[in-house]
Amino acid sequence: MTISPARRALRRWIPQQHGAWAMLVVPFLAGGLLGGFTARHALLLPVWLLAYGTAYHAQQYVRLRRLSRNPRAPRRHLAPLAGFGAACAALGAPLAAGRPWLLVAALCAVPFFAVNMFHAYRNNERSLLNGIVAVIPACGMLLVSYRLGSGALDSTVWTATVACLLYFTGTVLYVKTMIRERASRPYRVASAVYHGVAVVAATTMDPWLAPVFTLFFVRAVTLPARGVRVGVVGALEVLCSALLLVSLAALP
């Protein structure tokens, strides 16, 4: 089937890291549901997604500039890098003008972005450390989204943020046991142990989180090494992310 030029262009612009979308959207939605959505959230979400697109193409440009012998390969990322970056700045400027603390929040993400850029430069984006580092600012968006609505951080939002960190860090481990490290027993053991600790930590913070984190533990223990197809793995993670969001939104 012939792919239209518009669709080819869209593929070049939209990041193909499918697992990242839940990590970007779930904390944002959880913060809004807990703190209350405002009109500013309708602006913050596209700014947040555009920032991710900008970071992705910056990393790909740096990686290919160093590794590719084809000079056109890194250049393909310049147009989306400039486009996403300009749109992010244009939409983000009025938002930051009304809420200057958002600039401080953005600066807090810079060290994590720098680590991701370093791993891209070394062509080591799939490393466990790089994945975990990317989780931190993504989950930090829960605090930003919450404060944009509620205006003040309380114990509930901190519980929700830590729960997001526990889940998405576990997902980095778990997905590796299902795909790239599916033959690695040490990875499977590490994932099972981590998810067991996560159940205890989440339950200690709030017993309401026990059922969903127990489910995450069961999937981490039972599914690796069973030959589950990649598409099924992705669908299950979408379901687990949705269950996490429901649990966070219902925190007492």
C-alpha cells in the first residue's frame, strides 16, 4: 500500500516511542483530576507534548550527527525540531507570563534532559538508567498540573506523584523483560523484586493503591518468558496505565 506524502511527513515528525505517550499523559491527567482542571490546562498539555517532541528530535539529531555517515539523516530532524520548538515557545510564553513558577518547573527538568541527551550522543538511549531518568520529569508533571489547578501541594498529590514514579519506573524494567531482555533471568528477578517492593511502598502510602500495584506485581512475575507479542504487551500497558489513573484520581 502506497503511503501518502502527508503521512510520511507525519511519521517523520511524530516520535515513534509509543510507550512514552502514557508516561506523558497519565501524570498530567492525574494532576488535573486531583487539583481541578482549568482553562490553562488546555494550553499546558500541548506545550508539554510539544516540549517532548522538541526534546526527542534534539536527541535524534545529536545521535545521528555523531553516528550516521549520511549527512541527510540528522538533517531530517531539524525541521520538526524547529517547528516543535517554536510552537512550544509561542504557546508557552503566555502561560509562563501568567504563572512564572512554570519556568522554574521547566528548569528543574533540564538536568534530566541533559542526561537523556548524553545517552543519545552515546547511542545508548535504551539503557535502563536513561529510561528511569526520563520517568522523573514526566511524573513531575503531575505536580505541575495539580498546582495549576489547586494552587497548593498537599499530601495527596505527593502520594500520587510517588505512585506514578513507582509504576513507570517499574514499567521500564518490566518492558525490558518482555522485549529486549526477555532472555535475561537477572532482569526478570530484578523486575519481580522491584514490583514486590513497590506493592509494599504504595500500600504504606495509601491502602487504596494496594490492589492496582498487586496487579502490576502479578503481571511482572507471570508474563515474562511467555512469548507475549509486542502488540499485546503494549495493549496491556495501556490498560495498566488507565487503571493507575483511575486509582490516583480516586485517592481519598
